[in-house]
Amino acid sequence: MTEADDGPGAVDPPSPPAPVGGSFRDPRSRVYDDGTRILRGLNRRAAADFEAVAQTGFFHLVTGAGQLVATSLDPHHALAPHGWTATLEHERLPVVTYPYEWTFSMLRDAALLHLDLVRRGLAMGVGCKDGTAYNVQFAGSAPVFIDLGSFEPVGADPWPGYRQFCQQLLYPLLIEAYLDVPFNPWLRGSLEGITPQQADRLLRGRTRLRRGVLAHVTAQAFAARRYTDRDDPAASTTAGDRKRIVSALVARLHTLIAGLPAPAAESTWSSYPDRSHYAAEALAAKDAFVGAAIGAVQPATVVDLGCNDGRYARLAAERGAAVVALDADRQVVDRLYRDLRRTGGDLSRSIVPLVSDLADPSPRLGWGLEERAALEDRVRPDLVLSLALIHHLVIGRNIPIASYLDALAAMAPEVVLEIPHRDDPMVQRLLSAKPDDTHTDYDVPRIADLVRARFDVVAEEVLPGGTRTLQHLRSRRPTASP
């Protein structure tokens, strides 16, 4: 490590790598992406905290357990010209995700990871200074903590992030578990999460008697109204007592959250995996076509749009790709995530399932619209799978056909597109809810013309039954730059 000012110096250094959006929130460190590496600059105080925590063995323990992102001290100190005292290098994850794109089980696992790290840290004299859900990412279907700057030698307040943890992790989980109300719109609507007052208004009546509500919602809402912010659950006690009180609080929260039931309600597409609308030979032909396209492209990264149960995400992962599996139905994505966690292995490490409505994707959010990147800026695949999806967006959501094809062409250089014909039973089902004079342009010749204007057709096959066409397409447009 070198001596430097606390933060970037006053001289004019070479231009630093691109800073990562929300990392400016921590004045003691900053995260940068130089295109190949993820670097973190530490000021003098943060560097001292890092060394102190490292000496406890905490980082080694939790990194070895896969709970903390792999990190090393950069021997070349790449950020020294920009005034930082030390430079860390983090493992690069395939895709950055946000809590409002996670399922219930993903958010629950992220919360349990956070609590486990707080518990382990306290036992080793290490405190955690925040409780934000944004400090967790997913390596495949495994949650991993990414912010080493959160950890410091335990101080007077062992866990000042308790309220933040409640707002961004506990309250969203309670609302979905007890009310079957999806937390995703709440977290997307406010990066700070759900306030105690908001949670208290939602979790009323008999729900207030459910486990955890009185202790963590009602009590905090009362304190917020009467005393303003009061984050320390162990205020007015000695340091040793505070550590014991917070340790007990963390243990109770862990038991509470681990016992929360995932919502079990059926959704629109939760019974789709039976694929009864495909004859066996048609399904086999579809599997073969998609597999051949993946084999021809040999993509490092794949995005499966409308993934449902992940049949084709798995197919891509089995061929060595890192896969982002997207679907708007939170129930089917949660089922996929739980199945991946249960089975483990290479597929579990290769597939990141996310809740995403393609007609309303995650936008840029936060200060300067730069804290949280748009979905399209975080996902840069080599191949996109758009299987049995176009009719849902075009007919069900009124997205123009040309606009959807433009989006596919800009998203990836290679696309596998499935086009259900107008006489396909699923298309007819969607059209039955529409006036007769709408979507008259939804027919194979018209779609074929629009496709040829944007792509070269590498391969094409009409599935047995004659109502669906598969195409392997190569975009003639340059994909957008990251």
C-alpha cells in the first residue's frame, strides 16, 4: 500500500477507468470497471480497515465458503494515480442484477447470506456497517456478497445497517410472504426500499400478529414517528452488551426469514412446462434445432427471453454458456431458481434466473440515472433465444413486430426465433381477446419480410404440425456497445 490522500488527489492524474454507478455512496472507496477488471479504490481509512479485518481471517473464511466475491490486493496498485491508498481487484460476475429483478426465494437467500456474514463477523470482531440488498449479487443461482468495504473492526454500534436491512430485505419478504403482494414494484419504485411506516400500513389487522411484524415493523414504525431515525437496536448499553444483543437479533432474524413460506399461488404460466400444445415430435424437433444453433454459435453468454421452466436455458448451459434466464412470471422464475439451488452442479453455477417484463424492462435509476443501469446495458449476450414469445409481446402487449425485431437485432449478433403462425392455437387464443381489426399484420409472410430486413437467415425449420417456424438468425446490425 502507498501513502495517499483520502480519495482522489488534487493533481491531474490520467483518466481513471469508468466508475461503477452506485459505488459513489461510500465516500471511503470507489469501484471501477476498466473493461476487463473490476477494481476498488480504498482511501487511507478504508485500507486500514481492510488490513485489520483481513488479519482476523474473516475474509479468508467467507471467501472460501463462497459467500464473498473473490478478491485480491492489486500488486500494481492500478488506482494509485487517482489518489487511492490501495487497489483491490474483484472477480467479475457474468451479469449484474438488482433486488427488484429477483424472486422471493432469491431475496430470502440474499437476506440469509447477509445475516450469516454479520453473525460470522461479530464472532470474529468484525462489524458490518450497512444492510443494503444491493451488496449481494448472484453467481449463477448462488448469492454472493460483493462489498468488502462494508466490513470493519467492530465498533460502538455492531450493526448500524439494521433498519436498511429491514427496508430492503425483511419488509419486502414479509409483504410477499404474508400478503402475496410482489415486492418487485416496491423496490423498483424506491431504491431505499419500504419504510417502516409503509410496511406498518400494509401489515395491519390480523397480519400484525404474524411472526416478526410487531417486533420489526410495528415497533420501528412507532419509533420512527416518535423519535425519528433510530437504527441501533442496542442503544444505551455497553459495548459488550451491544454485541450480544445484536448477535441475538441476527439469530432471530435468520430464524424468522428462513421460515417464511414462498408464495404458492398458481400463476398464468406455472403449468406451462407440460407443453401439451406441442406434439412429441414437434418438441423433439425444437430441441434439436435450438441445440444445433447453440452448437454452431458456441456462445459464451446466452439470454433466454421468456425462459419459463428453463428447458432451453439448461440446454445452453449444458453446452458451456453462462445464461441469463428472463421471464415476467415471478412464480415460474422462483420455481426455476429453487430447482437450480436444489440440484446444484454446473447448471446451478451457470444460470441466473431473473424476473423481467420485456414490455417494461428495468430502466436506469437513481442519482443522475446512473446508480442502477438499465437491463439492456447489463446484458450483452452472444446469442438470444426468443422461443414462443413474439406473439405474447406483439398481440398480448401491443408491441410492434418491427420494434421487437429491432430490439433482438441490437441485443445480440445471433438469435434463435420461434414464430407461431396465425393459425397456431396459442395465437388464436390471444387474438380471441382482441377486436377483429387489430393485429392483421401478424402473419408469417409479413414477419418474414421484417426478419429479412434485419437478419440473415442461417437456418429455418417448420416444426411438425405446421403452425410454428424456427429460425436461426444473424443480425446485420452492430450490437450496442456496453
